[in-house]
Amino acid sequence: MYRLLGFRHLKNRGGDASLDLFSSSNLSRFVHSLPFATVKAEEISGSWPAEVLNLVQGNWTSSSSWNTIPDPLNGESFIKVAEVDEKGIQPFVESLSQCPKHGLHNPFKAPERYLMLGDVSIKAANKLSLPEVSDFFAKLIQRVSPKSYQQAFGEVYVTQKFLENFCGDQVRFLARSFAVPGNHLGQQSHGFRWPYGPVTIITPFNFPLEIPLLQLMGALYMGNKPLLKVDSKVCVVMEQMLRLLHECGLPLEDVDFINSDGHTMNKILLEAKPRMTLFTGSSRVAEKLAVDLKGRVKLEDAGFDWKILGPDVHEEDYVAWVCDQDAYACSGQKCSAQSLLFMHENWSKSSLIDKLTGLAARRKLDDLTIGPVLTVTTEAMLDHMNKLLEIKGSKLLFGGEALQNHNIPAVYGAIKPTAVFIPLEEILNENNYELVTKEIFGPFQIVTEYKHNQLSLVLNVLERMHAHLTAAVVSNDPLFLQDVIGNSVNGTTYVGLRARTTGAPQNHWFGPAGDPRGAGIGTPEAIRLVWSCHREVIYDIGPLPQNWRTPQPT
């Protein structure tokens, strides 16, 4: 999905020494026993496979069917997931069905639960702030969704700060109501945020802790009973996080957790009929769910995200570094990753491309600054590149080769960071547009150039896109910014010299725009939008006007 470009926030707080505290090598000195943990991240292997269970109606349960997950770095079967098949869905259907539409709590029912969840957030935030706990989750994330330690730790950091944001009374503040005076004495209308009751959450592989945890807690805060499904390749991370939450006081019955294939999960949704489903993942599945569930969905689906470099050229080293991070951190497996870079002709005359080439060449498998692509094979990515290179005027800027000397299984992808140049006019060609704007969820981006008088063509490219998640406009020219912002849609748009597409922290909205089904994450506004609906209660208690009489019928 998104998240930290680096640890500037830690450096600002404590200098380089704070980075040393959280380095992987220094934390290896911790010999700890985490009471909640049932695995040790460093020991998960083909010889010592981890096991992942399901949670339903307050009980951890196994299954008659085990799915073995291949290690993305060497292909060994290193995780065994107890997957529920169609014959085993009934307990999950019943559990959701037992939750009423008015939820586990609401402003008129069990308000003490708001306080309980605030306390759980306090304890969980405190635990995640402990170096041995944050290191455990960072390394566990690295094992299942290989990325650099800094990127994995950044995910844990954002999750911990999110929990800090909703400690104590902050949970009940999410349910703040309002009142409006009525038309006569004794009448008032009150607006409340109301839960949906039984809900489901389906999340992808690329942020195995942050996305499911932030959405799960938002659902709970507002009074819902969630069933959580995380991509089986990475589900061990949230299984361990749920165990931590239980240790922090979350009732076991509050959340169900299921491992299954997509077909089985779809059957649960059709039978249990949850009042709302949050889906983060591919556009194809998102559109199917929207139909199957009759629109009762919130979606944060694919993002073919763009960045425009404006006419003012400044700080080339910094801009190049951010572009590299946006396109290739986490091997490009973020829904906010930079997919299309528009360079003003002034930037084309600079050393930007040379700098991007050099930065991409620094990435290596040894430290996971480049690594396995879990949803697109090497062959598929290179085939896509070759199709692009058939377009008139196209050229390979760098990359375009498979990684060498590794044991990444063929079911996954492994290529060098890649950039392909496509002329702007060819992107707008009807025969090319769909191909050029196809999202490749890996270390792959399109680069193009526009002249001073061609901004309208750039805006035309943006207007024709279907996904509107993140975007960046790198310029300090206020009139240029005004023009681009006013003629675009993306829900999370960064502007200015330091603009980026990735690296969203927990302190601002992250989500698409332009679609009424769009979901947000992380902020009070996002939680209220996704996990509650509006309910109006109108008090009209009298008294009646003096000498009132029954009027004539109307």
C-alpha cells in the first residue's frame, strides 16, 4: 500500500542514535519470550514451519485442510495455514448472524465498550513501542512479505502511532453526536454515528499488519462485529497481532479470523450477508464483490498512481531519491507506488534520469531493497515490458532484466527495478492507453515527458484513468499546483517540492476519491465514513399547545 519513505521522523527526534536502537542487528541481542507469540520470526523455515489457526466464537480452531505457503525467498514450505473449506463455514456464518444490526455497542447500548477499546489501544500501543515486540513484528513481516527492515519497521511504527491516537476517550469521541433545535418546545433532532453490526474485512498481502489492524480497530471502535480475512500468504502476522490484542484485554468473541480461499470466503459473504464489507485489493475482485453484495461495500482497490514534475527544477538529488522510493520500495508492491512519472521538459534536460538509474542500481536482494513480487511472475512483467517497447518512440531507461543468483520460486516474480519511456502522444493513442496504464504490482514504472504547452494533454491522461488513489505534483509554483489540483481527482494528493505518492503516515486520510464506494483508513474521518452510518433521532416530547384540538383531516 503506502507508508514510510524512511526514518526522517526518527532522526528528527533523536539523531542517528535512534536509528541504531531499532536496527535489526542491534535488536538481535534481545533474547525474549513474548507471552502472546506462538512463533519465532527468525526460526520459521521449512524445518520449523509456523502454523496459523482460525478464530471463531471465541475459540482458536484448526481445520482438516492445511495450505502450505512457499517461502518467497527459497520456495520451502515454511507456513501451514489451517484453511476453512465450504463444509466448515457454518460457525463463521452463525457468529456473524448472531450480531444484531445495531452492533455490539452504540451510543445508547453498552457505552462502556468505548472505554474498554480505548484501554485496549493504550496497552497495545505500549506493547508495540517495546523494541522486542516491534522487532518481532518487523521481522515477521519481512519473512512473509519481503521488504527492507526499515520498510517493515515503518509499518509497525505507523500501526503503533495509530493505536496511540485512539487511546482513552478518543474512541468515544469517534461517536460524537450533534443536536439541532426543533420547530417547537420539546422538539430536537440528534445525529448519531451508528454501527452496521456484522461486518467483514478482506485485506491483501503487501501490508500484513498495518492495513488489517487499522481497519479492524476502526470497525471495533464504532461498535461492529468483524470477520477478518487476510491473504493466506501473510496471515500469520495478524494471527499474532490478534493474540497480542487478546493479551491487552480485547474479548476473544469480538473478532472472528478466517483463513480460506477466495471462493469459500465469497460463499460466507453470500450466506452471512454482512451489513458492510471492507475490501482492499484488486479492482477485478472489488467490482465482483460490489455486485455480489449489492453495493454494501467500501473499496480501496488498485492504484495506477501518477506523479507530475512541474516546470520549476529544484533539489534534483532529493526529488530523484523520492521518485526511487515511490516506485521501488517494497519492490513496488504498494497500492500507492509511483506507476507513471510525467517530466516537464525542464526536468528532462536535468540529470534526473541518470540519478534514477544510479539509485535503482543500488537496490539488492541481500537487504531486500529489491525482492520477490508475490502476485506477478517474472515472465508476466517482462512480457508486459516487451509489449510496451513495441510502441512507437518507446525505450527502456533501465532494468528490464530478471534478478540473478537467487532461489525465489518461479510462482513469484523477481526483476530489477525497471522504467520504460513512452512518448506522451502515444500514451493518449486509443490503441495504447489501456496497455500503458495497466497496473503492474511490482518494481515497474512508465516515464514520459511533456512540453510547456502540453499540460492539457497530461490532464487528459489523468481524466481517462479509472483508479484515483494517490498522486504527487512536485512543484512550488502555486499557479501550476492550482491548475493540476483543480483538474484532477486522486483522494490522497501530495503537492510541493517534497511531494510523494507513498509514505502516508497515520495522521492524514489515505484513500481514493471519485467513487462513492471509496474507503479511507487511519483517521477519525475515515473510521466514521467506513465503519458507521448516520442515524437521526428526533425527540418530540411536548408539551402540546394550550387548548389543542384534533384538526380536520388533510
